[in-house]
Amino acid sequence: MANVYKNVQAKITSAGSYDDMYESPDATSSLVKTIKLFNTHSGDLDVDIKVYDASGATDYEWDKVSVAASNSVDLLTFNNLIVLEAGDKLKMQCATGNVIKMTASVLQISRPTEVTQT
């Protein structure tokens, strides 16, 4: 088993449709420890966040936050985290593309291939 810490940057590029912001790699569990969103737009924006569960091929609403113009918001607080299994995704959308930027801190825990094959 290998533990790798990742600093993930992504931005919502589409206007009004969900973008994949992070996907947990094959044979890996990912612990998302922090997520910060920054709004570079001149107006406040609402951001919808979903978690895609690959094992059930289903999106689950996780949160909706308002990010003030030229400001940021932290999504995970008080020692909370998101656990993503292999293939699970963190997805986001807002009304305006290319203005919401995300930085996330993720611990990826990989498993040997022989353990993941059944």
C-alpha cells in the first residue's frame, strides 16, 4: 500500500453543467481533506457540488455554496473529509464558466492489484 498526498487544482469550465473536478484513480481510495473554492468573477455565484458513486453509477448531492465575488470559501471544516473509492468523482457546476477555481488536498491510498481483483 502506498500513500500519496496530492494538491489538486481544477476549475469549473462549463456554464450550467457539471464538471469532474477530481476522480479517484483505479485501485485507490482517496481521502479529500480540504476543498477551497475561489471566485474570480465580478458577482457572487452559487456552486452545486455532487459526489459520483462509481459502484452504483449514481450522483449524490453533497452541498450548495455561495461564493462571493473575488472571495473564497472552505467546503470541509471541523475535521470533516470525503472518502472516495476507485472511480468515484467530485463534480461541480455554476452558472458561469471559467471563474470558479478549486484547490483540494487529497490523500490517495493505493492497493496492490492482486488485492483489488476478485
